[in-house]
Amino acid sequence: MRLTIKIAFALVLTLAIFFSIHSWQSVQRERVQIKASLSREARLVARTLAKMVDEIMERQGTEAALQFLRRASNLGRNLLVRWVWLGPGVDERNAPIDDEKLADAKVGEPVTILAETHAGEDYLFTYIPLATPEGRMGAIEVSESLEEMRGYVSESMRRSAFMLSAGIACSLLLITVIGSIWVDRPVKRLAAEADRIASGDFSSPLKGFGQDEFGELALALDRMRDQLASARNAEQLRLEALEKLRHTERLATLGRLSAGMAHELGTPLNVIAGRAKMLAAMADNEEVRRSAVIIGEQAERMTAIMRQLLNFARRNPPKKTPLNLDNLAAAVCELLRPTAEKQGITLYQSCDHPTPRVSADAGQLQQVLVNLAMNGIQAMPRGGNLTFRVFDPGEVNPPEEVAPAAGWVALSICDTGTGIEPDHLDHIFDPFFSTKDVGEGTGLGLSIAWGIARDHGGWIGVESTPGEGSCFTLYLPADQQHEKEMTA
């Protein structure tokens, strides 16, 4: 609104100055025109009287002519007529005008003079010189009061002042309304949009600002919004790429450390396990034999962990052969059934795919399914359902790092367990990430499963709801050669 006030003040000031100058000039022109009109009328009256007085002087004498003027002294409309004598020796009270101003009249020229009388009133004096038969110089004086003109001028000034005041008031009202609609509202909207963009909200473009200067400003702000959104997206992509690169570097370093650690610790652990078995066989004391057995079991457990690390760091390429994924799922179900029944878990298996064949390494895929199924079993300590389902996923969008395939076969393993927290879903495939208690898991099972899926040209998807369960889905390229043979 401050901008509107400034514009209104500038326009009103300009209007007031322009209108005041115009009114003053108009009044001055009217005064000049009125004076000229009055002067012409007075000269016309004076010339007419001069002719009449001149004829009377020639016929009846000077005294008769002066007597005539005295009778016609008041012609109405504030016109006064009298005879004045000109020349030296004349009584000053005879003529109210100085002799210097009547110099032209003394030589026979008509004179019009604006003067102020002793009463303080303005009069317009007109002198028509006339010589008497005796040779004495005089003049017919026609005087008219300018009080009426002064009143007219004052009235004109009052009307001009009223019009100026009314014009200023109307202008202020109009400018305030127009400024509020055309200036104040767009400025507030632009300020609100700028604050929204400054807060980081680049969701919606700027619309509805028309084609004027505010519209151009809105277009500039919208271009800035697009550039800021693009810059933020580029920065996010850069940070994500940098984080992936750092993660890859960490995995590479972890692989080298794992290989070296597995190699260095493998032999001492084998020695410890062998010595523990020998002590257990030779010990006569039951306590010593039981301690030796525990040492051997823990050494074998550490050896198994080292083997997992070594497999993760230096995974052998899969030996792919045609494989029926439904049959593999059935075999894994039979393998895990005793463990599942012991925990009160019911296993279900179904196949909704007409040709569930893939080209894969059966041993590695079995490791993947076992790892996923064991995670589901451990997530249901009070029992539940674990479902294996082979199906055709149809059109899917694989991750960027996975090459597209002509067709896909999917195998899902769903449980009704505790589920996974949303904050953990982005990290469950990271090495050594585990939500289990210490001693219950190494955090390598899902990492190894993910790596095997990638080696086979697929990936693992996961959906989970805390308190309701999780569903891991293995996506693998379909065996196109087998499908062609079946079609033929």
C-alpha cells in the first residue's frame, strides 16, 4: 500500500500544480478580457458623448455643454460621466488622475487608466480630450467601478478551488481503489510466492498475473523457481551419486579386508577346532571334555562366519543351468519344514506362473531362498504363516543397475511376523546391518542374497508393514530359450 500512497501523492501533487496554474492563467485572461471589454464600452460611450458635447458647445456654448454632462453624469451600470479640465493651473481635485498619466490626453489622444480612488475602490477611467470654443483643453471622463469584476474574479477563484479540491478527492479515491486492485494485490501475491520459493517449495508455477509488468515479474520469478528446482534436483542427484560411490568404495574396502581376514584367521581357527576335538577325545574329566566341545563349536562358528565373509568378498560366478523355480521353492520348503513346525509356523507354497523356468545356479539360489525364509521364520517367534509363491509379475521396472529383460519370473516369500521399520528398509541389504540381537545374526545374509540376485541379472524387492509382516520378492529373467521351445 505504501507504493500506492507514493503514486497517489505524486499524481495529486502534479494535478494540483497543473490545475492551479491553469486556473490562475484562466482568471488572468478573463480579467484582461473584461478590462478590454469595459474599456471598449467606456470609449464608445465617451466618444458618443464627446460628439454630442462638441455640437452643444458650437451651438449653445461651453456652459450648456457642461450642464448637459452634469445631467447625464450617471448612465447606469456603475458608469459615471463628468467633465475635467486639462492643462496647467487646474485644481488637482478636478481630476483624480495625475497630470503625468494624462499627458496623452493633453495632446488630444484618448486615455484609459486603471486607478484606485481615495475610497480604496478600483475604477477604470477613460478620457476623451475635447477643446472648448474658447481654446481651453478639457476631457470627458467616463469612470466605471471594477467591484463587479473583482467579485466575478473572486467567484471564479472559489469555483476553481472547489474544482481542484473535488478533483484531488476523486483522484485520491480512484487511485486508492485502482492501486489496491492493480498494484497492492499483485505485489502481495508476488511477495507470498517469493516467500514460498524461498522456503524451498517449488511445487506449483506462478499463474494468474496477466500480461503487464507484474506478469513479466511473475514469469521471471517462475523461471527462477524452475532453475532453483533443477539445481536442487541436480544437487540431490549428485549427493546420491556421491553416497553410492562412497558406499561402493566401502564395500570394496570391506571385501579386501574380509578376504584378508578370512585368509589370516582361517588357519588359526582350524587349529583351534582341531585341538579342541583332540582335547575332547582325550579328556577324562567331563567338565574339561564339555569345555573342549564348546571351544570347538565356537571355532567352527567363527570359521563359518569367515567363510561367509570370503564368499561375499570373492563370490564365484554362478554356473547357470535351466531351473524350475517352483521345484526349487518346494525343495527349500521341505528343507525348512522341521524348523518351521518346531516354532509353530505353517508353510504354504503356490505357483501362478505357466513356465516358471530360469537360467540360474541352483546352489546359489537355494542359499538366497534359505536366507530369506530363515529371516521370516525368525521374525515369527510366536508362530505364523510363511508363504512361497511363484508368479508372473508382468510389466515391471527394474532398478537402474539391472538390465531389462524380455520377461520375468518372480518368487515371493511372505511372513506374518513383526515387520521392518520404514527407516530400516533402505539399509537391510547393507553388509553387517542387522536388527537382531547380538549373537543372533551377522548381517551378511541379505547382502549375500542381494549379490547373488544381481549376479543372475535380477534383484530383490521388499515390502513390509510393522506389526503385520514382510514380503521379499526375488525377480529373475525368464528362460527365453525354454519358452521358445515350449511355444514351438
